[in-house]
Amino acid sequence: MDHDTIVEDWRRNSKSHDDENYEFLRSLKFRDYGFDPDELAAELHERAFQIVDCTRCANCCKTLQIKITDADAQWIAEHLNMTPDAFAEAYLAMDENGERKFRQQPCPFLGEDDRCQIYGVRPTDCREYPFTDKEGFVFRTKGHANRALTCPAVFWMIEEMRKRSLIRTRRKRKRRT
Ligand code: SF4
Ligand code: SF4
């Protein structure tokens, strides 16, 4: 498996697999597939990001509106030699939930080479995206399903997880017959 194969598979299949992936993710809350979802997600997360090259994708930076905390705003403003107010005025907007986000899409700090121009001070959400290695994987079902539509790495992780669950289910059925 390489970067291009994962990205191509995501392009072809992420939308058509959306419903079954969401149902599978939901089922992790109540079905035992013989693996610990947090452990498997952390393992697949590490593998995925050894293969996928974010600098050749940048889809999250192009399509998502990133949440900016007060600490993020202060940190980035300092880096840009701006006051937090001037930074907020230039770059941020409040959404319907009262969260501040970058006003522009793609992100105003995404360079023409698809690299982050403020990488060292990028917002917390950018550091943690796509959240697949965080504890409590099963409690972010909807988020993971949505992120599989945006992020080739997440799509690959969920598909791998689903494959392992099918192997386990088949083995169980076989033992019963
Ligand atoms: S969408 Fe996923 S694979 Fe693409 S740059 Fe963002 S984190 Fe990396
Ligand atoms: S701040 Fe950097 S990492 Fe975050 S969305 Fe913008 S370009 Fe991407």
C-alpha cells in the first residue's frame, strides 16, 4: 500500500462507503469484534501516517474551517507580529455555535506548495486532526465518519478496521456451523 493507492481508493469509494462505514463505527459501541477500538485505531493511525504524505494532500486545510481557540489566536498573532484583535479582524469569523474559525477556505495560511506557512504555531485542532489516535474512539462515531469523507488516511483506517471486524465475524460463524 502506498500514498497514491490510498488516495485513489478514497477518491473512488469514500462517498459510496459512507453509510456502511458509519453503521460499522456505530456498532463498535455495542459489538465485540475481538479488538480494542482505541488500540487498533492508534495502531492504524500510526501506520496510515507513515504511508500518507499530508504535504501531497492538504485536503483538510483546503476544505475545513478550523476552530481557533483564544490561545491559538494569541500564539499565531504573536508569530505574525499582530495584536490578537487585529489578527481576529483579519482572519477569523464566529460560527453559529459561537466558535471562532478561519473565515477563509482554503485556510489563509496554506501556501501555494500545499504546506502550512505557520506550521510551528498552527492551531490545536490542526495539530490533533484527524483525532483518530485519541482515547474514546467509539465516542466520535459521527466525526470519524465525516472525516473519512475529507481525509484519505481516516478512510483507510476505517476500512482496515471494518475488514478486521468481518474476518472476526466470519470466524465466529464458521465455529458455529
Ligand atoms: S486530509 Fe488527512 S491525509 Fe490529507 S493532509 Fe489532512 S490529515 Fe493529511
Ligand atoms: S493553519 Fe496550517 S495546518 Fe491548519 S488548516 Fe491552515 S494551513 Fe492547514
